[in-house]
Amino acid sequence: MALNINSIIILIFMAFIVGGFGYARWRVRKLSKQIFGKEDIIDGLKQAKIDADASPKSLASLTKILLPQIQKDFPAFNWQEYREKVRQAVRKCIRDMHDDPEEIELHETEIADYRNNSNEGTCFIICQTSAGYRNESGNWIERKYETDLAYVQDVSQLPPTQTAVGLNCPNCGAPIKMLGRKTCPYCGTGITELNIRVWRVNGTKEFGN
């Protein structure tokens, strides 16, 4: 009789354990269904990653704060014009990095940082763009891109006789070795210092994904 009782106890214990595992599995499946829409939690986690990759990325949007300062320093700066140049650079970056995908969608483009290093003679505007594309597997992928706008000398706008700002006297053609001079050291002709600078796209990269 003792053996039978022990056997019954063992059977009850085993049934409890099996039932506990079964209940736990049921709870996990139910929770996975609620969160991910799939009963298998592994499939749910995979789907969650796919959904995350397909969701537009958030940006560091400081345009409203930084743009007034930029336009104060550079009154002729046209944000809409350079925003479009940034977006063109992002589109090219996506095509170059991902074997020219057929579908590309650009979302927001914002100013994320402004660095006016006047002592060093350099200025940068850092822009961020959220964009999506369809990869070779047909999945929709969302990423963030960072583009630098640099304020640089536009050599293409200089007269043919000059290779850099103020290097030659407009009267005698003598070289001007020191930038910022007001007169030619050879003939005394007054020199008008040229300030031909432009904003240009300095580089675009994918980041923070």
C-alpha cells in the first residue's frame, strides 16, 4: 500500500510540474500575442525588429533654435535651398550604399548642430535626415543620415588670374603674399579684399541605427 501511495504522490507531483509548465507556456504565448501579435515569442521578437526597422527614426531637431543664429551670422543663408541640397546628398548616399534601391522616401530634415569657429575660420552646420528604402529582400528599412554643411572658399568664382583670394595685384599682377593687405606692396594700388565663400555639402553618412 505504501508503494502505491508513493507512486500516487509522485504522479501528482509530476502532473503539477507538467501543468505548471503548460500554464507558464500558455501565459507566455498569450503575452506574446498581446505584445507582438504572434503566439510564438521568437517570431514576435523577429517581427518587432522588422517593425522597428520600418518605423521613421527620430531626429535631434534644433532648427527653430539654431536657424535664427545662423541667419544672424549669415544673413544671405537660405535654409530651404540648402535643405534641398542636403536631401539630394542623402538620396545619393542611400543609392551608393545600398545598390541603388528603387524605392527611397525622405522624411524630415532638421538642423542638429551649428559650429561657428570664427577663430579658426571654419563654420559647420550639422543636419539630420530620416529616410527609408526597400532593400533587396523587399523589406522596408528606415535609417538616419547626418550631413555636414561647410562654409568654404569657392575658388570657382575667382577671376582667371587668381588661384586664391587676393594672391595677385589687379594692377601690376604682383603676388600678394599676405592676405588682408589693403595696398599692393609693389605699386601701391588699392586692393579690394574678396570674400567669396559658400556653403557646400561636406559629406553624408548613415548613423545611430
